[in-house]
Amino acid sequence: MRGEKITVWITKYTLTTGIMKTKARECGDGMVVYRRSAKHFEEYCHKGEWFTSESDAKGKAEEMRTKKIRSLEKKLNQVKAMEF
């Protein structure tokens, strides 16, 4: 329900700060709004950046990690292939 806080796992910043478990409000169109702490402004996450189960969030985090590793390996190979 709108306005009611639910427990979510945020994967938006997984590759820099890890998965964050927090309370958030659904605000429509697959988005949630939450605060990291009382000192922070409200932040929004789109569908696919937050999950209602920890296992789904871990699956997404693993997917993100694998994709980042492939990207870095590709870049490393490009640098290794450079000739001067």
C-alpha cells in the first residue's frame, strides 16, 4: 500500500557500498523512496534497483558484479593490446 513502509533491499549502489537493507515507501510506477539516515535527503529507486527479498537482491548484485568484471576484463585486454 502507498504510504506504508516496507522492508526493501537496495542494490542501486551495490558495487560501491554493498546491498542496503532499509524501510521504504512505494510511490508508484515501481519506485520507492527511502532515507539512508536521518541526516540524508530522501532518495528514490526505480524498479530493478530495489527488491522485497534478500535473495532477489543478492541475485541482482551477482549479475552486476559479473557484468562489471567482464567490462573491466575487456578494458584490460584493450590496454594490453596497445602498441606504442
